Amino acid sequence: MAGASLAALAAGLAGFRPVRIARAANETSRAIAAFTKGTVPAEGGVLLEVPEIADNGGAVPIRVSAEGARRIAVFADGNPSPGVAVFTFGKWITPAASTRIRLAGSQKLIAVAEMADGTFRTTARPIKVTAGGC
Amino acid sequence: MAKPRPRVKLPKSVSVGVPFTVRTRITHPMHTGLRLGRDGKRIPRRIISRFVVRYNGEETLSVDLERAVSADPYFSFEMAVQESGEMEFEWMEDDGSTYRLSRRVQVKS
């Protein structure tokens, strides 16, 4: 009985997941375009530090940095919604910040930096999450 | 929910132009609005959506947070200053509730 309902639950999840992630991936490119106002960011020039494997998807440590950046946005393309955080660097600060984030499962993290000259840079990192946290 | 409690860690005294680390955290559930409570009802969304740091009134860092930021939002960053001053930290919730903290930074002469 319990086995049957568990199997049904697993089947339900298996059917549900890919749909949600496919939708989220599309949403991610739209969220990035909204941040860059349609500009396609150039690869590199922004550093995104994440663990290769995260045991706890509820609190994954990340660090973003980009020399000469005005703002850095972080996106998670496998979460229910792609936006994570936008950092705006003002006076006195080194353009870098660390935080902890929630990830629903293994996915790709993307950082997009808006540089002082108005151009955009991007970098992406895959991450394995053993227990989701959304 | 217990009242959010902000905490900040930074050196009491710093040297001119030498980078130092600032660590910040506020106790907060960051309810995503996706989870169900014990009663089976959806827990309404409640998050810290903005965090701002100012030094002598000038903005040093601001963060726009989405619900993907973990509970008890934590941020750390490095900065370097030229003169002593007052550092202000401000956390804002979706509904406008604001939590503040300020710290004096002394520059060694």
C-alpha cells in the first residue's frame, strides 16, 4: 500500500519536474534579458564561486565578484523562479559579495555583471545538489 | 514569528585604505510562499526583499533579494575607507517593515 502510493508519488514527480525546469530555463533567459535590457552579455570577466556539490540545497554558499562591476545579478535556472539576488556596489566596496542561497536541485547558476562602462559580462557554473531546498 | 534580529560583525578599528570584511545576518524565515504549513495551508510569502549598507550616508552596497536567498539572509563583503564613520545597515521586508543597525568604524591614525 505504502509502496504503491510512493511509486505513484515518484511517477507524479517524474512527470512534473521536467516541465517545470523547461519552463524555468525559458524564464531564466527572459530574466537575464530584463536585467541587461536586451543586451547579450559577453562571456567571462565575472567570477562565480560555488561548491561543486551541495549537500544542503537550503543554504548553498556562493560568492560573486567582477573587477569594475556596478551591479551583479545571480540567476538559478532550475528553481521555481530564476531570480536569486542583485548586488549593487557603491562607494568604498570591493565589487564582490558572498551569501547563501536555496536551490531546488542540481542545475546551472548564472552571474551577470553590469560593468562601469555599461557593458555586460556573464559566467555560468553547474552545481550538483543532493537535497533540494525550495 | 519572532522579531527578526539583525547582526553585524566588523572590526572596531581599521587602517586607512586597508580592506576589511563585514559580515551581516538577520534572523528571518524567508517564507517563499511555496511551502505548506502543518495545517496544510500555504504559508504566505514573507521575505526580506532589500538590504542596504551606507557609510557616512553614502551607499556602499545594496542587494535586491528574491525568495531563493536562504533563511536568515547572510551577506559578507570587503571594503576600505579613508576616514572614521558611521555604518548603517537596513533590511526591508516585502510589506515595508524595516530593521536597522548601525556601527561606528574607527580609522587608526
